[in-house]
Amino acid sequence: MMTNGVTFSAAALLAANLQVINRATLIGEETGGGRNGCIGGVYHDSPLPGSGLIFRFGLVQFTVLPKVKQIGRGVMPDIPIAYTLDDYLKNKDLEREWIDNDIKAKGILK
């Protein structure tokens, strides 16, 4: 499963849970969504006094077990991928390259 800094919310929870039960290898970068869980699902809208702006917040706590001690971080990939400026300029897809090479090395596809 490919992850990066824009993998949030349910996608980060899915990545974390699949990683915990050893059903996926995470490739890429740390997720933007937290590793230990998030709040969402059902939302409450509350108008702020004076401005009338709507403050929206989630009401349901979603948790990934077991929790990790490090708070405030996303899901860490099993295979970290780091791009260089040159990689971006050449429009490389390093995650896809890693996956293709792994599939060939394991002889999964002929």
C-alpha cells in the first residue's frame, strides 16, 4: 500500500490496521493522518458567537490497537521512500518502481 503526507483520516486508519495485522507492506512516506487514531464519523456544527462562523468537530473516536508511544506522528511506512529534487524534475514514481522491482524479484508475474 502506498502512503504519503496526504494520506489522512480513514485512509491512514486503514494503512495502520493493515500494517498491524501484517496484511500490507506500506511503501512511501509517513501518513498525514495520525497512527493512533482520529476523531470523525459523525460531526457537530456549532456557530461561534459574534462571528457566526461554523465550528465543526467530530464526535466519534476511532482507534488503532495496539497504540504506539510516539504521539503526534502518522503511520510509518515499512519501506520508506525519499524523493530528491531530481526525482521530481524527472517525474519519477519511486514507489511504483519499488513495487515493480519487488514483483519481478519474487517472480509473482511472468
